[in-house]
Amino acid sequence: MSGDEIDINDLAAYSDDDEDLNEHEKEKETSNGKKDTHVGVHSAGFREFLLKSELLRAIEDIGFEHPSEVQQECIPQAMYGSDLICQAKSGMGKTAVFVLSILQNISPINGQVSCVVLCPVRELAEQVKRVFEAFQKYLDPPVRTHAFYGGIHAEEDRKVLQEGVPHIVVGTPGRVLQLTKEGALDLKNVKFFVLDECDRMLESNDMRSDVQKIFLKTPKSKQVMMFSATLSDEIKRICKKFMVNPKEVYINDGAKLNLAGLQQYYLNLEESQKNRRLVETIDNIQFNQMVIFVKTIPRAETLEKLLVKRNLPTIVVHGRMDQKQRIDRYSKFKKLYWRILVTTELLGRGADFERVNIVINYDMPKDVESYLHRVGRAGRFGTKGLAISYISTKEDKDLLDEVQKKLVVEIKELPNDIDPSTYMTS
Ligand code: ADP
């Protein structure tokens, strides 16, 4: 299709056989519960964790004032060295749990990798690396972190490793395993092993096998920590196989996993009406940034072209894009170069888009868990947000019902007018 010739119905013509990143079968959420609270306004400050002064300084620079509930619960345990399984809803600051505890305890030795953090998606690896860099900046001796992931020439990674081994390796399982197997990356001194979005990595057989192989390259004695917003009992059981007497922290039960501050609506429409309604919504609604999820890569590309053609500042990111371009677009979107991101299930999880306050499920996801992760891209860290799901088939409707039942939430039909103050944080 040429860039200029976009038919409003083109999108509807594509089939849904194309996206391979969401092919996994999932157990549903069954976690047990604790009370659901947000930022601990009355909670103890970061000082009470007795973190190094260099870390406290960085925390101040970054602007964190109070630890969130998950940070309150987990940072002391993680600093103590316990193995940890942590489930807490999206956007509540799980990354800082492992980043701070590792930076507190690490003794960087030149030439040795002390920590491995595995993430399911490249963008997340890059994001986690940046969080390490933000917190480690005052440490002396300095700590070095590098992200390794597919899509970049392995040769570049080998060069990085030859020039100076990072103390902290963040990466996707495939690339980390490749570098380990060929001897470029030596993991025999690892003391901290982290799986971020662990359920996604452990439920896919391929990734799980890579994770296991990497795990076996590390010494027996080390601290293992795993994090996710959703964890089935089956995955918890698998997590525990990697651990010794883990401390288990499950914040808020499945029934309350929907984000407070997030308004959720649905819109009944025909597939062929989706584009028109989307453009209307974008024209009529106030927002900071918006993420639109579609089910396949061709649909994502077509939709981006359509929105760009209408002069809407839109960018697409998907899994079949050149890696450098993918990371570049992702980070520029975070920096507000564009206001609308069209993507697939690829960025459904973990991505921390601070300014996104609207998520549109142009195509419904495959299951409740994905729905939860996707809508969690809006309303990060307790801010307000709006999620709109387009319902055009019986499957969509069934999933919407399941979401309402499982998440104990009422999703209403999208009204004509929504007061922006209800979803825009002023
Ligand atoms: P999760 O991994 O639980 O989905 P992240 O670690 O990505 O969440 O954190 C979500 C957002 O909240 C990030 O922008 C992060 O900088 C911010 N954040 C985390 N902890 C705090 C805190 N204690 N105070 C303020 N902002 C925080």
C-alpha cells in the first residue's frame, strides 16, 4: 500500500494472524491479598531504609518523596538479601525495589558481572538500565550498567564487553544467553539475579528455557528476585524453583488489581467504524499522551499512517522494526516528541509512560491479564487515566464481561462527554 493511499477500511481487512508476541496461554490471576493503597503519604521516608547517602541523594534528584507500598514492603527484605517474589500492580514502583537494594549491596569488582536482570522485551531492558543509571550516579566506586538485547549486532555487544565488563547486566534472555554461551559474558560471579515481568518470561517455553540456562551459568549462592503485576499460582510455583525460602509479597488481590484513578469505558461499534470513531475521539478529548493497542503489526502500521495523514502526532512501535529505531522511537515518545503511540501487545506491559493518560484498546487483547497490563500504561504511579475499549465482536464482548467479573469493576459505555478533570491530573 502506498503511504498516500490509505483507505479508512484498510485496517479492518487485515487478519489477526500476525502478532507472535502474545501467543502464550495464560493462567488467570489468583493472587492472595493485602490492602490496596497508593503512595504512602504518611509512610516512612526512604531515609528509614538506611540506604547509602549517595543513593538518598539520587532519590532526591529523581524526586521520589515517599516509598510506595510495594517499596515499603520489599526494599527492607531485598536489602537484607532474601530471595523475593513480588506481585504488585503496574506503575507502583517495583523497579526501584530491586534497583535500590542491588545498588545498596553491590561491591563492584572490575572485570566481574555481579548482577543480571532479565526482561522479556528490549524496551524494558533499556528502561531498567536507565533506572539503574539514574540511581547509581553518585556511587563511588562507580557502578556500570549495560543493556544487552537482540536486534543490535552481537558484535557491538562483544566490543562493549571487551572494553570493560559492566557490573550490572540488564538484558533479554536470548541475547544474554548467546553472549554467555560464546564466552563473551561470564556470569560466574553473579550475586544478584532478577526477573522483571517474570510471568511473561516463565510462561513462554522458549524464554523459560533460556532463563533456566542463564540461571545455571550463575553460582548457586546468590539473591534471586522476581517481579510482576500478575502471577498465577502455577507461575508462582515455577518461580519458587529458582529460589530458597523466598519472601513472598503480594500486594492487592486479583479483585482489586484494577488501577484506582483509572476510568474504564467501552464503545460498541462495527469494525469498519473504528477509525472514524478513533479520529473523533482524538479530536474531541483532551489528553497528554495516548497509547493505542492493536492486534497485529500490519494494523499498527496502517493505523499510524492514517493518523499521521490526519496530522495527528503519531508514532508506531512494533516487534518487527529495526531495534535501534524501536528504542529511539520509544524513548522519544517518552520525551513527548509525539503524543500518540500505536503499538501491539509488545508494549502492553511494563513500559513506563509517565505522561500517558489515555489507553485505547482499538482491538481487544486476548485475555484479562493483557487487558490489565495494557490499561496500566495509563495512570502510572497513582495518577489519573482513561481506558476505552472498542467492542466489535462477540469475543470482545465476552472478554469485556470477563474483565468486569474478574477485576470486579464496572466498565460503562463511553459517554458523549467526559469531564477532563476526571482523567487529567492537573
Ligand atoms: P512498576 O514496575 O511497578 O510497573 P515502575 O517501577 O515502572 O512501576 O514505576 C512507575 C513510575 O512510578 C515510574 O515513573 C517511577 O519513576 C515512579 N515511581 C516509582 N516509585 C516512586 C516513588 N516512591 N515516588 C514517586 N514516583 C515513583
